[in-house]
Amino acid sequence: MAGGGNKAVVAALLANTGIAITKFAAWGLTQSASMLAESIHSLADAGNQVLLLVGSKRAKREADELHQFGFGRERYVYSFIVAIVLFSVGGLFALYEGWHKIHDPHGIDDWKWVPVAVLVAAIVMETLSFRTAIVEANKVRGHVGWAKFIRNARSPELPVILLEDFAALTGLVLALIGVVLTLVTGNGVFDGLGSMAIGALLVCVAIFLAIEMKSLLLGESATRESQQKIVDAIQNTPGVQRLIHIKTLHLGPEEILVAAKLAVESTATSAAIAETIDAAERAIRAAEPMSVHIYLEPDIFHENHTPDARPAVPEAPSH
């Protein structure tokens, strides 16, 4: 996932950098509010992609005494910052610029068709970037729907890039509509409305991203599919009577913490129990390689067991 995610991030960074430069040049020639909003949007997107790459690199640092489970969640931290940047720099600025243009409307008097040409070219480049993100996402998405994939993904890069590219393409279409209506009617209000529509779109996407990243920062369990693999591995281990309960936690997109309580024979020796635990750990790692940290507790099962006993695979939470 990380490799495919980084490929999509780099493709988006290159596209948005080129698009931002072109848009700023067009805004300098035309003073179009929609073009300025789109310029800032592309600049914010390029900055966001840099943040994602930095987060991915910093997450690979070795664990230390203070951070004994490593730095995997750093990717979530930087993705959360991306949502903040998208909201403040992209969304709020576009709303302000559109409001200002509506209250002081003026048409596009010079270089009239430059913004149209720039926006069409930007749509082509953004489409190529979006296509790269879709191709990389399809490699890991399987038959899961897009909405479910974005909401349930534990790796942040692809969902972030998919949403950013979708918002960018939609924003470009809105900007194109605003600019064309302004050119046809000579009324700058349409340009301002286009900018405000872009701002509203970016704010909505940023809020959605912030909610998703907050859930990952707080700590999400392994997916139901991963949990089922771990459960099956434990229950099929010789010497394990049953799985009493299990808890999992993503320490990073590709690192899972597994804690489970296993029922063993009441007559089993300590050596036999240790061998059972070792065999269960090997089975878990073979079934789900992302299980980096595994803590298994042997116990004797009773019908009225401890009150913290939970189903083997709890219902997947909705965030």
C-alpha cells in the first residue's frame, strides 16, 4: 500500500505544481477570482502532497525508548495536517475571494480566453493524476466499493489523494463554468460564485478528511478481514481450546498490535503452554504479516468467564 500510495502522491505533486504555476500566470493576466481560488487550491494541494511524503518517510524511523511501538502513526498526523491546510488555505480563502468578487464584481477585460485554455489544460493534467490514483487504489481495493474503501482504509495516502483529485477536478469544472459565464455575460458575479462554490467543496472534503484521520489517530482496530485471519490462525493452533477474546490496534498502516486471551487445557504443563503460545504467534504472523506486536495470555476457560470477554471478531466500527 505504501509504495502505491507514494506513487500516486508523487504523480499528484508533479501535476499540481505545474497546474499551480499555470493558474497563477493566468490569474496575473486576467485577475479572475475563480483563477486565484484555483491557484491557491493547487498550491495547497502541492503542499499537501509534500506533507504526505514527509509523513511517510518519518514513519519509517526505528522505535526508540520514548516511542517503543515506533512512529507508524506519523502518517496519520501529517494526513490530518493536510485536512487542516485544505480547509484553511484552500476552502476558506476561496470563500473569501468569491465573497469579495461578488461585492465588487468586474468582468474579465484582458486576455479573455486565457483562463478557459488554462482550465481545460488543468482538467487534462488533473485527470491523468486522478487516473494514477485510481489505478493504484484498484490494486488493493479488490471488490470493495469506493466509499467503503475510503472509509475503511488504514493507509491514509491513497484515500487522501483520491479525495483531493476528485475535489480538484470538480473545482476546475466549477471554475470553468464561472469563468465562461463571466466572459459571456460580462458579469463578474458569476466568477465570484464559481470561487465560492470551489471553497464550499473544499471545506466539505476537508471536514470529511479530518473526521477520517481523527479516527485513525485515536487508533482503529484491524479490518474485519485481518481479524478473521488472526482468529482462524489462533483457533487452529494445536493446544488452544478456544479463543476467549481478542483486541487489535493499528500502530501504523502496516503494523498491527494483537492482544488475545487463549483457553488452554487445565492439566497442561508450563512447557506445553509455552509451546502452544509460540505456535500461535507463528500462525498469526503467517496468516497476517502485519501483526508486528503479539501478546497472548493463556487462561483456563469457564462458562462464567471474566466480564471483559468479547466476541472473537467484534462488529467493525463506523467512523
